[in-house]
Amino acid sequence: MALRIEKAVGVAVLLAAAATAQQAEVRHRHLHGGENGTLRVTSEGVTFDEAGKKKDHSRKWVWSDIQQLDLRRDSMSILTYEDNKWNSGRDTQYNFDRVPEDFILQIRTALRQNLRGRLVEMTPKSASNDFEWKAPAKLSRAGWRGSNGVLSVGPGEVAFEAARPEDSRTWSIADIESIATSGPYDLAITTMERSGFARASGREFRFQLKEPLDPARYQQLWTRVERARGLQILNAYKGESK
């Protein structure tokens, strides 16, 4: 009887593990062309099994192996801690395209939960679309053309839908480092996103608002960000004190 129970429990565990794993057929972009393979997201991390002549490109990353994961409408990039011997010792980035949109939607929650501050959602498609207010805005970029779009704010996230897709972003409130304003037509959001040749962390997104920002709305957003940051610090402190 005990053996039957143990088998039943074992089967249930395996089924639960299988249910939490998501996978899709994608293409790993090479310097020239690319090769198809299977990309999986599990409770432990991300794996890629490449077929064809480049089987040695297959990889398995636990969550702590990922410096940053860029998520787009139909592609994904994973920045790792591996040295790139062909590029002055910079860290290696793996780029995948032809990623199914439904797969992107399926893995979004798992990525958010496990890549706090290291997930860059280059898409305005929200997990909830539960926004409280929206405002037309322009994203300013030093030395580059700005990008017009719509800034949307909800209880759990902030999104910017830009005319240029690469400038779109969705941030969980918990992944915003800070917000600031210098007046009713200005809003700055700082995140942990790595950018530029040096992959420097701490990127500021400064918006020129086309409508004045209600002080009460700004205060509400500021409070949510600070509260989330405070909880993170408190949880980290509790973890260290154990």
C-alpha cells in the first residue's frame, strides 16, 4: 500500500513539473544565419537545445546565470556571464528569433518572478492591462531621436507603448528603482536595465509629458515604488538574518 502511495506521489510530482515547463521551437541567431532548436522555461531556469551542426551551442542557465533577459514581441536575448573571446572579453549574449507570441505570454509571469530587475520587457503588452490612467508622452533619448507614445500606469505596472517598437517597455512596479519629476510635464523612471557598449546598469527613461501630471497621481505612483523597494529590502534583511 505504501509503495502505491509513493508511486502516486512520484507521478504527481512529475506531472506538476511538466505542467510548469513551457517550451517552443525558435531559431538561435548566428553571425551568419541561424539554427533551430527548442527553448524551455522551467522552475529552475532556461534551457536551449540546438539541433544540426551546432549542437555545442546548446545551453542551460539557472536563473542566477542570467544577467539580463530582453523580451520582445517575437524574439528574446539572454545576456550571460560567459566571456566572449571574439569580442574583447565582453559577456556573451544569445539571441533568439521566431519566438511564438503565445509562448512569450506563457512565460512572462515566470520570468518576472525569477528575474527581478533583470527582465527587460520591450513590449507594451501588459500582463493585466489593468491601467488606472494613461497620458501621451515622448521618450527623450540623449543623442538620439525621441520616441512618441502613450504612458500607462496601473497598480502593478507601468507601460510605454512607443511608435518605434524597440522603445516600448513594460515595468513591474517592483522592478522600478526610482521615479522623479522636475515639473508637471516631466517624469523620469530609473530601472536596472543594462545598456550601451559597457552594459552599464541603472538606465533612466525620461518622458516629456504632453499633459500635466496630476500631483496626486505622481504621489500615488511614488508611494507604490517606494513601498515595493522597502519590502524588497526588508525581505533581503530577513533572509540574511536567518
